[in-house]
Amino acid sequence: MSTTANVGAVTVRGGISSRPNGWDVRHVPETGSTNTDLLEAAERGDAGDRTVLRADHQTAGRGRLDRRWDAPPGTNLLVTLLSTDAGASPSTLMQRVGLAAVAAVEAAVGTSLPDRLGLKWPNDVLLDDAKLAGVLAQRSTTTGAVVVGIGLNVGWAPDGFSSLSSNLGCDVSPAALLDLLLERFDDERDVGERYRERLMTLGRTVRVELPGNRILDGVARDVDPSGRIVIESHGERHVLDVGDVIHLRT
Ligand code: BT5
């Protein structure tokens, strides 16, 4: 069925397919940012719980702290999931998306890759020690709805980063990878436990770049139930909810 979907600033003519597990997946060829569009659509009442927006290209893809997320048209998975569940925490949703991405990649490749593929706190997906995917959550100040966007390098990565095609020789399409990711998002096993299992940061010597140009060097000891990381540095424990982590070689 062909439908007209009004998504953010763009109106597209295209298919809206409902999937068995209740996702309403929408697709646009190009937009500024799928996070911005889906947040706005939710605020207008044009998108409900478990709406998903995927774009082939973003002209203003967003990273955290107003950084940019880049990908040439048609190369990578660029997608945002909407949750209007009042009880859902952004931190848990981000963990679920990161874990679902890891599981989707393993399904696409056909093997588990525990030593090569995992998560870096808070929510980067790493492949061969370089970023494969980044996750960005935003909450609507008016409705409380949460969007979680993920950019995953399928066929292209900037210099120094990983992609499925170059690191694994995997030629899955972004749309097929999204299907795998959505199938795995609803894994009901304990999220915190699964997150810690795949968190490559735990036990590592790290440098954390904190707001205000502060730096903390130490060992990542734990992640608390709120998703905050516990760093031990010079005998003191620091519990952090924001920061950029660099895994240092030991
Ligand atoms: C993130 O930010 O990692 C979150 C990225 C979220 C992107 C998705 S795409 C769909 C949805 N819609 C959006 O508008 N955003 C989300 P951060 O940790 O701040 O990382 C950003 C940094 O990663 C940039 O400053 C670059 O250094 C680097 N970067 C940019 N593009 C990249 C890519 N394709 N692969 C790896 N690193 C990249």
C-alpha cells in the first residue's frame, strides 16, 4: 500500500509497513536529521510509540553535543526509534538499541564476534577497536517522548573508523540490517546484564574527557543501574553520567 507520510519537515510518498512486532517503519530518501524529524512528529501527534524513521541520507545528521554524524547518501543505516512509554528511561533505551545493533551485525555476518564487536560506554558500537556506530537519545521537553537514533557504518566509514563492508566483508543492505535490529530490540533478557556483558570498557584503563575540558584517567570498574560509569582513579571512585571515553592501551 502506498501512503503519504508527513514526517518532520518532509512529506514523502512511500510505503509504511507495519511489522509483526508492532513497529511502524517509515522511510525517507533524504532529510536533515531523523532524530529531529521524529521528535517533531511525536510532538505534533503524527507519530506514536514504536514508530521508526529511516533515511538514506541526512544533510544535518547529529551527534552528541552538537557534533555531526556523516555518511554519503545510501551507504549506511541512519534510523531513529520513538518511545512514548512514560516508564522507559533514555539510558535503558540506548542500551537496548546498542545491544540490538550488535546482535543484528552478528546475525548478518552469521557468527558471534565477542572479541571484535561490542560497546564502548555509553553507547558506541565498536568493531576492531574503532567506532562502527553511534547512538543519540533525545527527550521531548513537551511530551516526554524519547527518540533514540543510531548511525551504523554499513558500506562507508570516515578514515579511522569501522564499517561492515571494509572490516567484515559484509554486504548487507541498511534496510535489511534494520529489520534484524528491530527483531532483536525486544530481547526480554535483563538489559543491564546483557549490556555489561558486551561493554568492552569494563576493566579497561580509560581517559574520560569531561565537560569543561577536564580529563579523568583511571580504570572503568562498573556501570550502575542508571547507566552511569564508575571510574577508579588514584584510589577514588568517580560516578559519571556524561563524558567521552577513550580506551587506552595498557
Ligand atoms: C554519536 O555522537 O555517536 C551519535 C551519532 C548518532 C547518529 C544517528 S544517525 C540517525 C540519528 N539522526 C541523527 O541526526 N543522529 C542519529 P558522538 O559520540 O558525539 O560522535 C560524533 C563524532 O563521531 C563526530 O564528531 C565524528 O568525529 C565522528 N563521526 C561522524 N560520523 C561518523 C561515522 N559515520 N562513523 C564514525 N564516526 C563518525
